[in-house]
Amino acid sequence: MTSAVIPNWNGARYLPRLLNDLQAQTASPAEVIVADNGSTDGSPDQAHAAGARVLRLGRNTGFAHAVNHAVEQCNGEFVAVLNCDLELDPHWLARLQDALGATQSWFACGKLLSARDKTRIDGTFDLTARSGCSWRCGQGRPDSPVWSQPRQIASAPFTAVLARRELFRQLGPLDERFESYLEDVDFGIRCALGGFSGCYVPDAVGYHWGSASLGAWHPDTVRRISRNQVFLAAKHYSRNWSAGVFWRVLIGQLLWGLVAARHGAPGAYLQGKWEGLRRAVEFGAPHPDTAAVLESSERQLREIQQANGWDPYWRLYFALT
């Protein structure tokens, strides 16, 4: 039995389509829970009318809290976490459920294509560099056989993921200090540290509109990502950083700042970094195996970039580090 969890904030433009797609699944979920972050556009009523259970949180508590609150209410053995701005192939859920059963994995994700241009990848699985910066593999690239190969993975985007509910009992919930953005990357690192692996199932296809709430380079989006990059480094690296690790963190996050500046958000980037540094003391001692996990992730990231063409950001990062 699967429970579908949808965090929602003013998703009236997209939510009805996703709810219809869930009803049309060849293996439809037993329950659909919409965790609403204080929407004012009528989307909670849309969800209720479509038969979903609506958890009205009253205000925008962030993606992580909304997911955590909904997962606590789930009855299913499996939990599908879904952004509200998705469209799903009718076989999406069945293929992920079959993959979990066949591989004994703890979580699974499929291939997401851009809803604006269905020839291009929106995202597949996540890899994280030792800088604390992540790559949603394939994002923005043309779909190709490279992204059609099943594989074992360590980290899945919570844009659209199916996981065993037991995984949340074993690892604990999403870290709500991240609020929104990179909370799934942090969860993936924790999965790797705990020995909980997942699988990428490319024939489980979805379509993602992306940045439906604020926009990809909205100042609030940039601020949170910038802050949460610092949180990842603060949470998962020892305070006694080696020179090599410090250089990677510095270079990777400065380069991301240049990208933010090119998109008109340098102030939000700096604000996020200041907030992250100020709050870094909130994080305790890291797991002793974190360095090895991130080294492995960065090595895979580099191998995929080398084999399939470099994105400018990653070419510069690896050239400088």
C-alpha cells in the first residue's frame, strides 16, 4: 500500500492535474495527503474536492516540515513524495514499486523531463561534490540513452520519489533547518551513511514544470540554496577541515555565487551565506564516514561530466580543485 504526499503552497495552477494523474495510475495510491503551507489560492479546497486528505498547516512552514508532518500521518508501507507541479505517466508508481520489490532498495526515483520541453531532462538522481554543491544529474540536457540506464543510487530528488516508510523511521525525518531546497540532498547523504541505497528507474517517467512557487532565481530561492549549501558543509564536515576540503567548499560555493549574480541575485546569495555562517554552530559533530561518502559522490559526478560533456560550472570547479 502506498501513500502519496504532496506539499503544497498556492499550487492551484498545477495541483488538479497531479491529483488526476494519481487517480489514473495503473497502481494508484491508497491515500493522497496534501500538506498545505497556508495557501490562499483555493488549492486546498481543490485537493479536498478531489478526495485528498488535506493537512492545513496555516502558514508556509517550508517543504521539509510539510513532508515530515504528512509522513507522520501516512498509513502505507511506501510513501511517494511529490511536488505539486508534476505530471505523471500512468505507469510511474507501478514501475517504482516493482523496482523496490525487485532490488530490495529503500527508495526509487524515475526520469523527470521538463514539462515545458519534453525532449530535455529536468532531473534524474542527485550527486553532491565535496563543496556542498549538488548536481541534479542531466538537468537541462537533451534526453538521451545516457539517462535511460537503470542504476543504483545514493540520493534521490524529493521532487518525485518513492520510499519505504520504514526509511523515515530508521533515519529520522527531513532536517527542518533546511526549510526548502537541499533537504533531500542532506537526506541522501544520511542514506549513504546508513547503508540505505536506492535505484534509478528511467522508465518511470514524470514531467516537471519546476520552480512553480517562486521561480528558479527568485531572491528567496537563491537565499535558501546559498544558506543550505553552508548548512551541508557545516553538518557533514569536521570543524578541523583539511586544506583540500576547505578549498573545495570555498571554490564551489563562490562559483555558485557567480552563477547567482549572473541571474541578478548577488544580494540574496550573500544574505544566504551570512545566515548559513551565523547558524553553522547549530550543527554537531559529523559522521566519521562522511568524507568517504562525498568523495565517492564527487568521483561519480566527475565521471559522468567527463563522459557526457562538461557543464561550465563543473568544468571550472574541477579545474580549480
